[in-house]
Amino acid sequence: MRVHVGSDHAGFELKNHLVEVLTADGHDVVDHGPTVLDPEDDYPVFCIPAAVATAAESDSLGIVIGGSGNGEQIAANKVTGVRAVLAYDTDTAKLGRLHNNANVISVGARMHTVDEATELIKLFLATAFSGEPRHQRRIDQLAAYEETGQVPKAG
């Protein structure tokens, strides 16, 4: 699977670790940066390109990493076609894929050990969307809103 990865300075070391681990696991990892540690860098510069590339390739998934993961998730969700989830435990990592068909995971490097973060990301990548009609209906409603700007009607 192709996996697009982007981070900021706070996620730099975890990103580099994940690029190595996921490549060793057989994934085609595309590193959207940063390539050097700069304590003053800005997450949108790296996380938005990772999200854009993920949205452009329907079979790919994305990973964005920062200190908390919050800003990175927000940045990724600004990209049309992205459904980014902030995973903070195994349930949120798994359910993001299973119920929401999320295509980007955001993780806070300062919130988890490297092993914990790696586990969350591997679980996310290994989980498939359930395809249940109720979940697909909701995803379709979100996609329609992105396209039209119209809030879906209840019922």
C-alpha cells in the first residue's frame, strides 16, 4: 500500500521511524517532509501535501504527525476528499477506518511512546472499512456537503 507521511518538527523523529518501519513492512512510503529538523517549521507545509496526495490516490492512506496531532488533523481535513482522524488509542485508530473510512490518521508524537504510536498506525493501516450501509450513507453525506456546501436533510 502507498502511504503518504508528513509531520512538523515535533513529529520529525517519529515520522522518520515510521518511514523505516513501514517500508520494511512492505509499504510504499512517500515522505512529504520535513527532511531536516527545524524547530520553527509549520505543520501545514508538510501535512497538507501528504493529505493532497492521499486524496488523489484512492488506494493510498496518509499519516500526519505533530506534537498533539490536533493541528495536523485540522490541516489534513481542509483537503477535499480527506477524512482524517486523531487516533489516541487503539479504538479510535480502528474505528476511524472501520466506521468512517478515514484515509488519514493523525497522531501526537508527544502523546505516545514510539511503540504506542507505531501500534496505532499499524492498526489503522491494517483495518478495512466495514462497508456497512449506515456508515457509507454518512460518508456520502459528508462528500455531498464538500461538493455542494449544502447540509444534508435529516431522515
